[in-house]
Amino acid sequence: MGSTARARQGNLPAEVSSFIGRRQQLQEIKSGLAASRMVTLVGPGGVGKTRLALRTAADVQRGVRDGVWLVELGGLADSELVTRAVMTAVGLRDESGRWPVSRLIDHIGSKRLLLVLDNCEHLIDACAVLADTLLHEAAELRILATSRQPLDIGGERVVAIHPLSLPEPGANREPAHVAQSEAVALLIERAGAAGGDFTLNEANLPDVVELSRRLDGIPLAIELAAVRLRTLGVKQLVERLDDRFQLLDGGSATAPVRHQTLAGTIAWSHDLLRPEEKAVLRRLSVFPGSFTLDAAESICGDATIPPTRVMPALTALVDRSFVNFEHTTAGGRYRMHETMREFAVLRLREAAEEDIFRRAHLDYFAAMCRRADSDGHAADDVGTFALLQSFDLEADNIRGALHLCLADPDAADVGLEMAAGLGRYWANRALSEGVHWIESLLQRRADDEATRGRALFVRSYLAVAQGDPAAGMDSIAEAADIARRVKAGVLLVRILAIQAALQVMADDLPSARRSSSEAQALADDLGDDIAQIAAAQSEALVASLDGNFERMRNIGQAAVESCARVGEIFMLSTHLTSVGVGSMMLGEHAAAESALIEALKATLVIDDRPGLVLRLQALAGNAAMAGQAERSARLLGATEMLRADGGYRVSPFIRPLIEQAAMLARTQLGDQRYSRAFEDGARLGHEAAVALALGTEVAPNAGPAAKSADPLSKRERQVADLAAEGLSNKEIAGRLFVSERTVETHIYNILNKLGLSSRTKIGTWG
């Protein structure tokens, strides 16, 4: 793998049904994108804006060098998080501590890509500001937005999305001719896809034309009606729709006709549902984004509808086009159309169930956050990491739950508990968003002092990750006071260790020594492995600053053993790095290389990208000191590529080592050879850079015979094959008749052996 290695170019979902008609509007949108860098599709709900945007994006993506990226905004309620949603969509993490907009601009830079911003209307101002900023800063960027109103920014081209074409009055009434109208074509196709044997003929042609007209050519309305043709004749369907529309006559006289048509169609289709299906539909409206079957069963089930009855109702709702089913790499998920969700929320309020099921939604996702608690005695950190990965998919649901906690004073403690439980996720994926939620929730009244202390600790921890000691000092002082009052010993050790790091960052080494010593003394008194692991972090840091590298190495080694005892993988790479750097500075370069490679493997398992850069930098330093100048120069080039791509700051603790490595390598190679080796490393892709560091790099001219034998055991190969198919750990365990924990262990080993950064890469390995 060489310089051509790139991440997948775009994230467009696969189409699950055929695209009917709209040729003229498709061409209008494409022409708009050719002439303008900002095109907004405007129209009412249900008219097909999203589907048109996705089809346009799919049609043009071959000519968009750096990919087409869909940003789904329908489930987002907080305008401050629009930038974060765009970052997530383009595969960019908020982990560098920089302002997210600046980070996004740097990432997009001169890239030629297309952003699809879907459902902007409820976040119109935030979308407009961000789109305008990005278009001014990134000359090759184009944006295609969908909204119920224009964004009103300079250079925006607005394309009004109209309903599907209808049969022309008085035109040829031959079935073949009528079927050419878009509305009729969609009705026929969707009726067939729903399993019916519906065909257009001369007998039913007048009723089909009338039905298409009554539905105003609105795609969502047509799809809802089409599924009913399995059990109703067209004439019956028209009559029943007429009855339902008459019931709407008492509604708003100012509502647009098309809005009334869609509302009537949804209401009519809803009337035909069974009571259980109606109940599940309205309860599903508490999900702001997509959701799993497990979440639906847990949240929508109650004494009247047991969880086991939710799946049959959900299946019926999918069959009747009320809910969409999506295939993802993590398994199947469900999603409601925005217009359908709006309808279902009204039904939930009418049933006086909104408070009950929004609280059920909050409880479910609060429990998920609790399982990923950053201060727990994690006996299963591989499983915890898989849980952290799932938060990317559940981002809209987590945000919705946290938003409820901000709005409900009685839920402030739950919100703080969730925010604290997400500490590792914030640090590894969403720094600025984590700060946003924690600071907002800390301003609310909270009754549970221990929960507040833990949230303050996470805020301080994030300040370290941001490189902002001033932001962490006030929080850490209050956190320490609370931990002492509530006698939370392990938490206090963690707080003192982070306090020492903040003090080092503020150039107050004497205070850092005192904080670290107190942390170590308390950990010794507690006799707790998690406490010892936390204290060792600051103790090794202080030892390195004191130049006591033997102590640094020994502290790291003891902490590595503690990590092994309790299965702590999140801190394992940190302590292996202490062993490696300590050994390096003692001149034990073989031992240093071994420890740093193990640290790198542990970093890959938890997908810690800033940590990946730091470990490669340490390996470059060790190579230079060991006389491996060319390897050092290539690693320095690779680390600079990864650092710049991620927008990470150079750690002040590693900077002297990098500078020394560059000087040694340049001296040994000479300027010209050093520059060539450095540039060679800088041209590598992510996976190739990792292979270089691990020593598994394949020579450019190596043919098939050079490929090593399969490093996986028979069972690991079985697990790898199933993971490559997109099966979850639970599904793999069921297939192989083993425990889920066993599967997690195999995944850990597979990633280590193959030198891969995440399980999604398993399918690409040869």
C-alpha cells in the first residue's frame, strides 16, 4: 500500500428502491451544480428533496475527486453542533483541541468534494453561516442542500422541487401512455414492490388517474397508498381517501393544498393500522435519528405492548412505508421520514404519552453511557471500546437525550452522568462537543454531588487533551474537593494525576510533583489496580521530566502488568510508551522498539489517532538513536503527514525527541538523502505508515509470492471473515456458538496481527 492509499471516497447510502422519473429536475440540479457552488433544493415535506439530492450526488460522484459526503441533519436539535455533524460525516474527528470550523476548513482545504446537507430547515441560520464560511475558504467545494426554505447566502442557486408529473387532462388514455407519467409510474412500481399483482389496464385506468391526481403527485403520499393496493382495489382506495380528506375540511384554511393532501394520506394510512402498530409508530417518534431493533423494543415496549410484540409491529410499519430499514456495517437500523415523525409526535401528544416515552428514551441511552463510564473498573475494555464505536451511530439519540436533560431540571443529574460516562468518547472523537455538553450541564442544578465531581474531572481531562491548562485548573480543584467530601478514592487518584498533568503544562513542576506523589500515596493505600494505573501516568511523566528514565521505565512496566490484570486497554498504550521511551533513553533500543511497537498495537485497537502519531514519533526517535537513520527519516515524514492530516499539535513532551531524531538522521544521511526519505514517508497513506512502523511493510516490487502466510489461526480467520461481512460481535458469537467476550478477544488479536486500525479495515485485508 503506497501513496495512493485513501479512505473511502464518500458515504452515500445504497439505494434500496428504484428511482422513478424526475429526469428534467435531475438535469436542472446538475446544471445548477455546474454553474454554482451552492445549490439548495426547496420544497415541502414528502415531495422528494432528499431522494433527488442523493440521486444527483450518486450520478456526479465519479467526477468528484475527493468524494460525495452526506450530512443528515434531521435528527440534530442543537445549532451549535452543525459543524460537528459535518465533521463526523466526512470522517473527521474533533480530537485535536482546535476550533472545529478551522479544523474542518483545513481538512477540506483544496479538496474537490461535494457536501450534501440534508434537512436544513430547522437549523437554517447555522447551516447558512457554516456553508458560507466553507465556500469562501475552500475553492473546490460544492454544497447541495435540501430545505423547506432557501439558506439565503451569496451565490446560492435555489431549485424548487415539484411533485411528480401527472397524466395530462384530455391526453391519450392508453394504459401505456398514462404509465409514462411519473406519478403513475411510481404507483405501479411501488405497488409491485410491495408484493401485490397490480397492473394498469383499461378497466382501472380512470381510477388510477384519479388516485394520482388526488395524491397531487407527492412521492411520499403515493408510496403510502401503493402498499394498500395489495388488499384494496384502486376504486376502494380512492373512495376511502375521499372520506379521509373530507374529515380535514375543518383544518387550517391557510394550509397549502399539497400539505393537506399529504397530511390526509398519512392520516388515512394511519387509520388502517392495527392498534399495536399505531402505538409503536407514535412511540418511535422519540427517536430523533436512526435506531436499532433492541432500542425500539426496550423503549417502545411496556405493559400494554410487551417488547416481544414491538418487532412484528415494526415490521408491519416498514412494509407500509411508515418506517425505513437501512443496512449499515454495524447491522440493520430503522429511520422515520421527517414528515412521518412530525405526524407521529402529534399522535404521541394526543395519547398523553410523550413524557413517558421520552423518559424511556433517555433512560435507555443513559444506561448505554453508564456502561462506557470513564471512571469504572472496566473488566471488559474491548467490549467498552466496541460500545464507544457505537456512539458514532447513536450520536443523534445521545444528543436528543442530553438536550432533554438541559430542558428538564429534574434530569440534570442524569445528563451529567451521561456526559461523564462519555468521557473517553469525547476525548477520542468529539472534544469540543464534549466540552459543550459538560459545561452546559454543569450550569444546571444537580443534586448528586458525586456525579458533579465526576463531570468536573472529565472536563479537566478534556482540557488536557485540548492543550488548555487554564480551562482545566478551576474544574480540577472543585472536582478534588468533591471527591474528598464523598470519599471517592479511585476518582480522587485520577483527579490528582490529571491535576499533575495540568500543572506540568502550566510549567509548575513543583506542584505537579506534589499532586503526583499524593496520587501515588492514595493509590498505595487503596490497593486498587485502576488507581495504580492512574497514578502511574503522572509518576512516569514527572520521572521523565526529572531525567530519571530508569524509574520511568519501571513505573511503566508495573502499570502494564496492572493493565493486564484488569483488562484495561485504554491506558495500556500510555504505559507501554513509558517503558519504550525510558528504555530508549537508557540506550536499550531493542527493548524500546519492542515496547513501542506493542504500544502502537494497543493504540490501534482503541483507535487513538493522536496517540498513533505520538507512538510513531517515539519510534522515529528510537530509530535515530539506534543508528537507523533512513527508517527514522521515513517515520518522521509519516508522522508529520498523519499529524497535519489530523490537525494535532506537537506534544511539548515529545518535541525535543523529534528535533533530536531529525538532527541525528540528517547528520547520518546528509541533507539530500534525508529529504528524500522524509518525503517518501510523508507520501504514505495511513495503513502504509502503520506498516512501516510495525515493520510489516511490503516492498513495492514484491509480487504475490512475497505475501506472507496467513497469520491468523483457523478460528481467527472465521471471525475475521464474519466481521468483514459486517456482522456484529453478538451475531458472530451466535454463528460460531461461542461467547461474545471470546469474539471480542479474537477481534483484538486479529487487529494486532494484521496491524489494522479498526475492525472496518478487516474486510480490506488480503
